[in-house]
Amino acid sequence: MRSLFMLISLFVCSAFAQERIPYSNPMDRLAFYEQHGSQVQSDIKKLTFINVNDPLEPLNRFFFRFNSWLDRYLLKPVLNLYRVTVPSFLRKGVSNFFQNMNDVPNTLNSLVQFRGKAAIRSGMRLVLNTTVGILGFFDPAEAIGLTYQRNDLGMTLAHYGVGAGPYLMLPVLGPSNARDAFGLAGDILVEDKINFLKVPEHYYSDPAVFAVYGINYRSEIQFTYEDFESPFSYDVIRFLYTRKRELQLQSVY
């Protein structure tokens, strides 16, 4: 119990310290560590799993605070208004429409990775939902067993051995890393160049289309920053994103 109490106290104090004590060995500077060496060292080593490559942490924490403020005072109220005023079937149609657009880079990335079955599935979904599904507002492909599977450029880069690189907290968009941020930019460029159904060209030129796109994008994110409100929110979200991405890559490959 004493060890557990000291660990909790250490974490609370570290949140307010001017110099953040690294998780890899946070007891180095405490006399308690000298007195209770072996047991405390064993307990601390269990926490090393939360370490993430984050050399830009001060900048990332700034954007984390900005995103948290933006989410609480702007995005969540807009999203709540959207859910109250727009019928659920129409919201689902909008979600299906933009998901159908995502099957363009999904198909191309599967082809580049030489994943033939995945490319055929995404391509068939794109054709079926665009035609029978009325430009993607409905998802008949799902009904016949052609489930949606994300495959982005970040996954393609990982497939060919590119490491994740440093963790990044992107303004507005949230948790990412160097590889996936580059991949996101590439996928957006692909959609813009292919310009399927003439929609991507309106993302940034038409404020109404961009607003709907942004609201739908936020509605697909199932967590809020307030869900992790604690002195360690940044660390928890950083770890959860990194682990989730690792699991996504493992499920594909």
C-alpha cells in the first residue's frame, strides 16, 4: 500500500513540476528510491509500457490544450446541435456518402500493397454504393457482406517498412504521428486529384460543404477530450492512439 500511495503521489506532483520526470525511471531523484530500491524499481518498470516516442512533447501539449478547448467550446456544441436538428437517417446518409468517398484511396492503397482481395472489395463497394446506393447515401454493399475496411497511405507506408516516427498532436485533427500525418496529406491529395463525383473540389471552396464534411468527421470520433480529464489526459490519449494504430496495422497484416 505504501508503494502504491507513493506512486500516485509522484504522478500528481509531476503534473505540476517545471521539468517533467520521464516515465522510464521517474523515481531517480527521490530518496525513497534509495531506501526501497528493489521493490519500487520493480513496480516502476511495469509502467514503461506507456512510453511513446514524443520529442516534440511541449509543442504537442500546446496543441492538445488548444484541441481540448476547441472541442469543448465549439465542436461539441455544434455537433450536439447537428444531432438534435438533423434526423438520424439523414446523418447516416451523410456519413455513408463520405465513407463512400474514402473507398477511392482505400482501393488505391490496397492495389499498391498488392492486396488483391481488399482492392476488389473496396472497388466493388465504390461501384455498388455509388450506383445502387445513390451516390453513396445508402450502403447496399454492407448488406451483401462487403464490409468497409479502411486502408490509408499511412498503412501503405507501414507495409513497406516505414516507421511511425515521432508522435504528433495535430491542430483540430488530433492524435497522429509523422508517418500517418504524411499519409493523411497524401490521401487528401489523391482524393483531390481523382475528384470522384466532383466532391473534393468543394471541400475547401464551398463553406457549406466543408462545414458538413467537418461536422461529419467529428461525429465519427467516438471520444471527447473530457472523457480523459485528469492530470494525465495527454499521456493516456497519446498511449491509446499509438496502441490503437498498432492494432489496426496488425489486423490488416
